Amino acid sequence: MMHLSRSAIKLTLFGPLQADVGLKRDVRAGKAKEIDKGANMLRRSFILGSLAFGLAACGGAQLATIGPDGLPLAQVYRIGPQDADDIQFRMLDGLNALRGAAGAPTVQLNAQLNAAAATHSRDMSVQNRPWHFGSDGSSPIDRLRRVGYNGSLTGETISETYETEIETLGAWMREPNTRAVLLDNNATEMGIAWFQEGNGKIWWTLVLANANRRGTIAQENPVPLQ
């Protein structure tokens, strides 16, 4: 599947962040950290592989098929209206599995965050640009305020791609900047949405927020486009 670009924006809350995946202690240090990092990568690969297998088994949105040479045939991943709930819960389950493996708390789906994500996915398509600001100059924080969300934004990840939701989640997890957003211990809720163009291109937006904190955002740390 073809991946075009992805990006993340992370917001730092007051107080120490706890989303460190590596060892926090120095035990003759380098080797122990390498072992822990390798184990985490294996766990993530297993989780994402299991999710991809589940996606193929459950049907729904159209998947690529394998040709006689053993390679995937060129085929567009089409998302229909009937797939919306399945995609959102697959992403929720996948993200929570990855967060659990990293020692981060689980998150819940939030309808307001879904709405904010949907607005931005469509807007990115209109702009033909994968970035975190709306065509009217609105920021991720502005979008949450417009849908009436009272918590604090912790981060947002976006992608311009032809990939499935699970492939997109895997791509985000492979990049340190987007992975940090997904595994942020401060997040308690998530929203996920997409907009698919006629040619099959998908604009994904995933929003993470903390429902229990208000007015605690310290600064925005935009990540350059990958």
C-alpha cells in the first residue's frame, strides 16, 4: 500500500510526562535499554500483526489480494459507510493494546473528538495538504472548542495515504514523534476519523485528549512533516 506523508503535533501539559517507553533506570545501562527496546518492538509488531489478521478475517472494507508472484495486487482500499463503526473500534482496540504494552492507560472513544477529527480530515483534502491547521487558520485546540469539548488536547496525528487504518497505526508507531503522541500517559480519550477521495486516497486524523484537565495546556510542540 502507498503511504504519502504523516505528521504529529504534541501538546505538553503542566507536570512531568510519563510516556517513556524505555527503561527509566540505569542498569549498566546500554544493554538493558537495548533489550527492553527490542522487546517493546517485538510486542508492537505482534499486536499490529494480530490486528491486521483480524482486519482481513472480518471482511468489511476491501483489502488487497495476493497475486501469483506472491506480491499484493494493486487495489484501492475502499471504505464504505457501513465500515465506520468497525474502523473506529479497530483503531481504539489497536491503540489500547499498544498503550497497554507500553504501560500507558487505556483511552475511550469520544463523539466530540470524532467530530473534530472528521472536520479536519475533510479540510486537509480540500487544502490538499497534510498539516494540523484548518483552511480558516484554526488549530487543533480551536477544533476541540468548536465541538464543545471541555477537556485538554494532548496531541494529534494525521496521515495522507492509501493505507488501511491498521497500516496507518503501524506507520505512526514506527516514527518517534507520532508514537510519542499515541503513547502519551496524559491521554484519556480519543477521536478517529477519515475522508476518502474518489481516487482512494485517505486523509486520517486521530485526536487524543485528557477529559479531566482544563486550561492546563502549556505549549504546542508542532512536529515537522515527515
